[in-house]
Amino acid sequence: DVEQADAIARERIAQDMEGFLSDPSYAALFFREKILSQWNNPLFQSLFFTANYSEKNMPGEGTFVYKISNDYFFGILSYSDILHLIIFVGTLFYFVLGINKENDIMQYLFAVALIGGFLFSIMWEAKGRYMFPYYITMLPLAVIGYTALIARIEIVCHRIDKRKGKR
């Protein structure tokens, strides 16, 4: 019954909003955990959701699926975690250093998509695996961010060299 489901959903949303307003620290904790569980997941739940595990259907010992779920899991996770950090830091550099008035407005298309996806994920039920497309949009932003960082470092080094030459 669509109407009954709608009424229940609206009541639940009202209760949640009332709870958030009455206890802002709970609201902050809730959204912090929600954001971290979705965006700070370097494997995007890929090994968990792509495997069909059941007692009848477990991967055989020695198979590749078994190894990535057991023997290789923490190695894959460690590599993915480092890559995840590199991409996130580069994206941060993009937002801090890579945006300027001279750029073509189309350069900001990925940034707008990323911000929209982030806001959508906060408000809507989401899992870590839904963040993967936004992660892909972060790749070019991270490259632009690191490029902007290198350009800034070169400018600072050039200024330092000029000052040394004047003395």
C-alpha cells in the first residue's frame, strides 16, 4: 500500500528530524559515521557485494575468489587505502588550489557532480559501493589538484631564487 508506506516514511523522517534537533551531538555523530562509512571505503564494498557467499556456495580453497577474500584481502585493502588517500588529497588540492576565474566553466563539471553526489549521499540511503562513480570523477580532479600544487611550489621556488639573486 503506497499511501500507508508514504505515511510511515513521513512519520519516521519526522521522528529522525526531531531527534536530530533535540540532540545536535547525536546528529553530528550520525552524519559523521554515515559519511565515513560511505566515502572512506577504499574497496567500495566490492569484495563483499560481488561474492555470492552462502554455506552451500563458498569459494573453494585455493581459488582466486577465496584468496582475495582471505589470503590477499589485507594486501588489497592496504594498496587500495593508499590509493584512496592519494586521490582524496589530490581532490582537496583541486578545491583549494585548482579553481580560478580563468578556467573554462566546463572544467567544473566533475566538481559539481562530486559535490552533488556527496550531498545526495548524505540525505539518501547509500552504501560505499554507490560512491565508486564519484571516486572515478575524482581522478581528473586529483590530477588537476596535484598539477596546481606543483605550479604553486614552482612559483614559490622561483620567488625564493629571485630573492637570493638580489642579495
